[in-house]
Amino acid sequence: MMKAKLPNNSFMRFIKHQLLLITQWVNFYSKVSPPLLEQIKREVHMELVETTISEHIYNQGKAEGILEGQLATLEILYQQGILSAEQMNSMSAPLRQKLNELVRARD
């Protein structure tokens, strides 16, 4: 008969840190009044406020994927000669900037 392995201590610490982060996240949003939340959303140009960490990670990953796809499409159009180098640079610069902002916010 095979014995079940217990998770190692570093894994358990990781889980405890995740649970602490989730608790802090929930506590923060439960204390913010709706008018203040709307003000914050306007100031930082938030389209939505995630209610869970999983939702936040999913939405950020989705946004990054969309931007990466748009940049790839521009690159293909440039390679096919549909866009000039100047057009490609002017169209891709804001997308790259937004992608860099998302990556920095994630890290």
C-alpha cells in the first residue's frame, strides 16, 4: 500500500501566504464605500473592479493576450507590406506602452 505524501513546508507557507492575501483583498474591498470606489475607478481609468484574485489574474492575462495579439497582427501586416514601418511604429507604440504597464503592474 502506498502512503500519501504530505506537502512540504515551503508549499504550506505558500498556501498560507495566498490565504492571507485573499483575506486582505476581501477586507480591503469590504471597507471601501461605493462613492470612494467610483472615484478611484475614475482616477485610475478602471473599467471594472475584480471581486476575486482569480478574476483579477484572469482579466489581466486576457488584456495582455489581446494586446499581444494586436501587436502580432500589426507585425504581420508590416511583413506583408500592407503597413509601412512608420505606420507600424505609430500604431504599435501605444499598444506596447499599455502592455508594459500591465506587465509592470502584475510584477
